[in-house]
Amino acid sequence: MTAPNWLIDTNILIGLEDDHVLKREQSKFAKLAMHYGVTVKVHQSGQEDIARDTNSERRAKTQSKYEKYPMVPSIGHLQRGELAKAYGPISKDNDEVDCRHLHALSLGVVQALVTEDAGIHSRAQKYAPEIANSVFRLAQAVNHLETLYGEQVVGLRHVTELDAHQINLGDPIFDSLREGYPDFDNWWKTKCIAQQRKCWVVTDNNDIAGVLVRKDETGDDTDAQTKVPKILKICTFKVREESRGHSLGEHLLKQALWHAQRNHYDLAYVTAYPKHQALIGVLELYGFENTYSKSDGELVFEKRFSSQAVNSSPTDNLAMVYSRYPRFAADKGVKSFGVPIKEPYHDILFPELNTNNQQSLFAQSPFQHGTLKPGNTIRKVYICKAKSGLGPPGSLLFFYKGKSDFAPSQAMTAIGILESVQKANSTEELVVMTGGRSVYSHASLEGFNASSASPVKVINFLLGGYLNPEVDLARLKDIGVIKTDPQQSIYSLSNTHSSALLENLSLGFDV
């Protein structure tokens, strides 16, 4: 295996090299990269950022640290206009540096880019989605290295609903909240507990890894700018620092979005300060809009909900697929496909449906409360060698789980909303394309034997929901989805077939 090259942005370098106690994720990244033979590099264009520092002493120190790392040379003939065309508008010199970092990843000079710059993440998602999966924040980079090269540990995360008074305020996750809000404990007692607010909690080894506190409001009593009858306020949205990189924030956001949609809320909103760039990026991706700023600079983000059907349009694009999530179009203008999937891959992609010893995993958890569900995220990637083509963004994917020892077996179980399809012609390309969404080890990815003669299809999609109950083989034959034997490769579904299947999906909006 060729040693992978990972590119770090200047903000990562400064964090790793400055004279201070390293954060856990910084030291872990450095250790894992060294242990697994990852060559960490910097980009020549980053020196331009350093040169703009007006503090000469600090500039000299940063430059000396920069020179410790192998360097990716800039491409002299690559003009700003070409970069802007590929990676979005360039209004200042820093933007050009960001685009050159993305270009190095796009060329395959490096296999990953690590940066805390929200602007770079936004550019990748909007203008270069084919490489966006390999643009990591530091915590994501740590998680990906552990997934890709480390020992595979199956950790099923679940969301538990609790009342505020059931939560241990002594958990370390609340320490940083107290730092920013000294009256936090009193607020929790007089507001959260007294008003019996509900909380969604994600646990990790019996500690709280993430928490979201919610509150029901009306247009007569809300801080939201949009005055509508039924409002969901996300009061507290926190992921423990050492648990970042596992998409727990997205996991909790999915819980809130599905809850709001299925319970017919008109609006959901959350507040965040400008420094919370990672959270703001995810909120904006899923259609939350900054409606106004409070007097202290806190930003208010709002998202409207509707129970009406979504009508497809020729102008639909990936950004629209995200912004209207969890709703999606399912009319005659939308293509639909059946996607056969074997048990091991099904259980990886949809762990919430895995019935194999699930209860025993959580039997000792103090957070046990009702039916436990293992964790899941919105954005997923499926890998296969199917030769069948797929449709544009927004096409629907109906996943069929093949014969297995554990239920569900031989049934249509889940629906996905297609983002994009790529073809990997090598393991290296497969690693880059799957990036932060992958739950496969490097050895597993090698097992696909991707080559130009036998490319591997990388299907990025959003989790739309689960068919409840799942549609079994007998029913699939009744409605004509399966004629005789179940298909072994991806196949097209008629609008009649997809409509029949969607009857088993409780979405909270018309299809």
C-alpha cells in the first residue's frame, strides 16, 4: 500500500505547533498519522497566508514551523479564474489559497484535507462535492483514521429521550456550557426542569456524548422571527469535544428534523454565536436560514416545515435536496430504483434495523428508556459494483435486504435520497470518495478490487426513512416489484411501484 498523503491547513498547523498544551484531538491526530504511516503535508500557497501576518515575530515563528513539513508545490500556471470556476468565487487572497488546497485534493496529490476553516468545507460541499467527503475537521480526521486503519470496534450509538430532571448535571459535557453561561445551573433548574423540557441524549460508555434540549413554543411566545402556531425551539445543542468527528451533531439534528416533520411543526429554530462555525455550517446545509441577530451578537437560524407534497422541477439540484430535508419529491418526475444489499452491508448502513443482539448491548445502560435505537446519521455512502446507472440528485433509492439470519429478511426496508454517484478506479480513489462517510476499513475497501476495468460505484445518499412495516417478499411480488426471483443488481422502479412502497413510510408530509 502506498503511504497516503494528507494535507493540513495553516489553522491545523498552528494548533499542532503552537506553544500550548495540545487538545486531545490534536495529539491524537498526530499520533495516529505517525502510527499508520500517513505523511502530513502543507501547501506552498499557505506561506502566502503566513506572509500576510503583520506581526513579524509571530510570522517568523510560524514560517519556521511550516518548514518542518513536506510541501505540496503550487501550480504556477493555474490562474485565479480557473480556480474560481472550479471552486467558487474568489474575493480575496485567502480564498485563492483555500481553492489551491482543494485543487491539490481534487488532483489526487493528497488523499485528504484537514482544516477547521468553515469556508473551505462550504466550498467543497457546494462546488466540489466529489471530494467533499475527504475534507475533514480535525475530530473527523481522527475518527476516519481510526475507522480506516484501526481495529474495528462496533459501537452502536442510540438516542434516548429523557426529561431534564433525569440528566446528571455533573456530567463533564456541561462544564463548557457553564463557562459561557455562569447562570447555567439555575437556568436548568428554573426553565428545563420546572417546565419539564424533553431532552435527546446520545451516550458513550455511560457518559453523555451529545445532548439536545427542546421546547415547544407558539407564535405568541417565541424569539423566532417567523410567528407561526407550532414551533420547536432547540434550546441546547451540545456534543462533547472528544466525541466530535462521529457525526453526533448530525445524528441529533436528524432526530429534531424527523420529530418536527412527523409531528407537524411549522418551524424549528436554534441560536448560535458566530464562533460556532461547524454547527452553523450543518444548519445552513439543511435549510436553516439566519433570520436576525440578537443584541449580543447571537444568531437565530430558522427552518420552515410543511405537510404538503414536494413537486419536482427540472431546476432541482443537490442544494435543494438538502434544504428541504426531511421532505423529498416523489412525483412522476422523480426516478426511483431498487438497491439490493446483503446483510452485513445493510446492518452497517442501517444499524437501527439491526435486531442481532441489539438489546444485550445496552442491557446495563443507565440511560435505558423505552425502545433503544442505535445511532445513525443522515449522510451515507453505499459501495457496490452494480453496472446499472442511476438518476439525478433527488432520485429515490429503495433498499432491499437479501436473505439473512436476522429479521428483516428478504424485504424492502429503507429509502434513500440520491446525492451523487461516482466511480472509483482504484482503492486510493475509493478511499478519497468515501471519505468521512465510510464505515469501512482500508482492508474492506481493498476487498472491492477497484480498477479501471472493474470500477466500484460510490453512491452518496441521504437517509429518507424506514419502511414500517418493511415490505416483505410476498408483498413485493404482489405489487410487481419482483417478478420471480429477487434482482441481484440495481434496477428501475416505476412510479406505481414506488408509490405503493411509500405507503409504508410515515413521513409527516404527502407524497
